Amino acid sequence: MHPLIPGLLFVCSILLILFRPKQKVSCAPGPPSIPIIGNIFRVNLTEGAWKVFTRMKAQYGDIIFFHGLGTNILVLNSLKAVNDLLEKNGTIYSHRPVFTVAGELMGLDQSLALIPYGKEWREHRKLANIALSSVSVQKYRTVQEDLSALLIRDILINPGDFFKHVRLSAARVVMSVTYGFSVDTDDKYITHAEKTMEIVTTATVPGAFLCDFLPFMKHLPKWVPFMKEAAHGKFMIDTLVDRPFEQVKSELVSGTAVDSLARDLFSLGGSNVEFDHRIKWILGTMYGAGGEATYATVLTFIMAMALHTEKQKKAQEEIDLVVGTERVPTIADLPNLPYVKAVIKETMRWNPAFPLGVARRSSEGYVYEGHFIPKGTIVMPNIWAIASEPNSKYDPREFIPERFMDSLVSTIDPAAYAFGFGRRYCPGRFLADNSVSIMISTILAAFDIFPPANQNLKPNFSLNMISYPKPFDCRIVPRSENASRLIIQRAAHCQENSKI
Ligand code: HEM
């Protein structure tokens, strides 16, 4: 070899490294911005940010970048982008945004849903996963079936109040399962929880308070309106978490506590202040997080049935065939009810309870498909966009359960998005699945749901983090005298035999 060759090779390699064509890195595309304010205020929130982001997908693609006032937001508009970032890069994308008002001032940053990703979150999550595993939740099936029977009885007695009954029933399930308490109609815990969750779901929308963008505002005096709001929120949240915890603890001490997540969790560790605090917040979070999404899903189902009576009839025919008309369905019947299952999936797809998921925050800078995502970016999985993914056969905005039974044209199963993603996916999904399924199949077995007499029913949903149907009218009538008789018998039986 010529003595100069190694030297030449070395020089060439250095030159190649220095002058290699650079991969172009830019921020992800987004609407045009103006200095300081950026493009963050370009989203018209009056119709639901998720719908606006979904429309923008045609122009900007699967990831859209917004920035301004020192905040960066990345919207993920496809399951691929969500999986690439939130699932495959869980170490970077499993943090929650810092909510100065909801988190720091109201104290919600102690809850499993908002705790920063790290050691303490892992401790909470480990306990929640044990208590809510697919096996652990089986023991609550009877409670869930009993409470569905009570829901149906309440609707039978007063169908006009179905909103109230569904909400109460969803709360009763979580209350009974979480703390093992029996629940009366005007229970103090439930009324308090409803008011608190209204505060929580409003305060945890990113940007709900200017103080979330400008954290120094948290030092403003207590009389400033948003500071007063924060103090009230803190009082409500502390009460929600403390009161039932103290009650269940004294029941455990006196030996009167029944089967519940609380009892399971206490059995996992010793009694010390740190463990008690952790359990208190895990239970409070389950209680807060569990009821609302279940309630939103069941109400969405009722609205969909009033709008699509032909789909309802098909599901009822399946129940009559498989379950018969001499008993109400149970959770064990569900595997044999494929069309009812398709109706449930379609309900969760048509209007997902969390249309924009629950936001994350990136813990370091990252380059994705040539776009730089800065550290601290708030990342929003647009579940609505994923659920509305068009395909060659079915209109995404129509309510068509058959799309989930079509072997030729596939539709993404809501199980892949409705309960979130990666390390922070919903730990309550098995319990929720059972609650939603039994409530829906019992309602189908018992009632015919029609649009209101004036036929005036348009889908209209709230714009909070959890999206519910706004109050609407429909006619809910028992399918037959036999169905009414069965409901009354079943409800009486479960009241006699349980603590409910
Ligand atoms: C239909 C009912 C439900 C739906 C659609 C739902 C959906 C979700 C979603 C989308 C998330 C965010 C996950 C993420 O960040 O990717 C979540 C988180 C969570 N859910 Fe659910 N959920 C439901 C019911 C429940 C129930 C019944 C419980 C407990 C009893 C529960 C407990 C939680 C908790 C504790 C978190 C926070 C997890 C964390 O940050 O690590 N959920 N849920």
C-alpha cells in the first residue's frame, strides 16, 4: 500500500463527516404565527379543538405544532404518530403538563393522573394496576349488575330524569367498588364529587388559566378572582379525597369494611403516613376519574340509540335470541352478543369520552420524522382524529356498528385509543368495560329509546376534557310489561341481598 493512502483515507473520512449532507430539522408544520403570540391562539375553541385539529390534518398532516407565550403544543392526529411517540418513546412522553392552577394551587399534582412521571408515579401506578387488574375486577361484577338493575328501575319510574339516573349510577359503581360504600340517591359524597369533577375537568384543559402560561401569577394576592377559584378548587378536591378515606379507614379498623379497592390496597402495605397518603390519593383519583367517563359513554349511547332506532332494534333482537326475555343480561353474556359489542365500540368511536386524550409533556428534545420537538412540549393525542379516520366504505361521522363486524374493510378498534396510550393508559379500563357493557346491554333489554315527539334531536356535546352529550330529550319506554316486571323483580332482589 502506498504510504500516503492511510493518511488520505483519514482526511477523506474527516471531510465526509464535516461536509455530509445535513438532515434538515425543522419544527412540525402549523398555522402561520405572529411574533411573541405565535400561532397558539389561532384555534377557534367554540366547536371543540379536536374537530379543528382534525380538519387541519388535511393541510398540515399527522403532527401539528403550535407555539406562543413560551408554550409549545404538538397535536398528534394519527395512531401511528401516537404510537411512535407515546408508546415507543414512553420515557420521554409519559409526563403530564404542569398545571400551575389545577396542579400546584388546587393540589391535583398529588393524583395518579397528574403526578409527574417518575418514582412516586410508579408506586401509585403499581398499586392501581394490582387493584384494577382484569382478574381483580371480576369480583365486582355482581355489584355492577345490581347497580345496572337499579339504574333501569330508576329510569322506569322516572324516564325524564335519565341524565340524573345515569350519572348517579356511574358514580355509585365507582363509589361501591372503590370504597365499598352503599349509596343513597342524594348521597353527600356523590353530590360533592359531581361539583368537584366539574371544577377539575375545566381546570385541566391546557391553557384554562392564563397563570398556566405565566406561572409567576401564582404569587398574586388571594383576592384575585382566579386565586379565589383555585382556593375553592383545593377545598373541594381535599374534601373529595379525605372524607371517604377517613370513613373507609375507620370501617377497616372496626372490621365492618366490605370488599373494595380500598380494602385490597390497605392489605398490600403497612400503615404509615406515606403509604396512607398514597392510598388516599389513589382511591380519590379512581373515584374522580372513573365515574365521569362512564357516565359520558352511556349518555352518548342513549343519544345514538334515539337517533338510530334501526341499530337499536338489531341489538335488542340479538339480546332476545341469546339471553331470552325471562331474565336481564349479565356480564357473562357479553361474549355471546357480538352486535351489542359492536354498538358499544361504535359509541366509543362516534364520540370518544376523551376526544383529546389526556395531555402529556416531553421531558427532552426529540427529532421525529425530520421535525424537532422541543423539551417541555405539551403533546395532545387527538383521539377524535384517530376515531374519525376515513375508510373506503364507512362514513366516519355516521353511527354504523356494522363497521366492526366487516372482515373486508377494517376499522381501528376503540380499545386502541379510547383508554389512552403507553405507560399512562387507563388502569381502570377493565372495570370501565364491564360497567359500560352491563349498563348498555341492560338498557337495551329493558327499553325502547325514541327521539322526542317533535323529532328534534341533534348531536351536541360539551367541549370540556370529558365530552358529554349536552342535555337532550328522548322517549324511553319499557319494551313490554314483562320487561318492566323483570326490572322491578331484579332491583328488589338486589336491594334485599346486598348492601346497596
Ligand atoms: C369509559 C370509561 C373510561 C374511559 C374512556 C377512560 C379513559 C382514560 C384515558 C383516555 C386516560 C388517559 C390515559 C393517557 O394519558 O394516555 C385515562 C387515565 C386514567 N384513568 Fe380512565 N377511563 C375510564 C374509566 C376509568 C375508571 C373506571 C377508572 C378507575 C376506577 C379510571 C382511572 C384512570 C386513572 C387513575 C387514570 C390516570 C392514569 C395515569 O396517569 O397514569 N378510568 N382514562
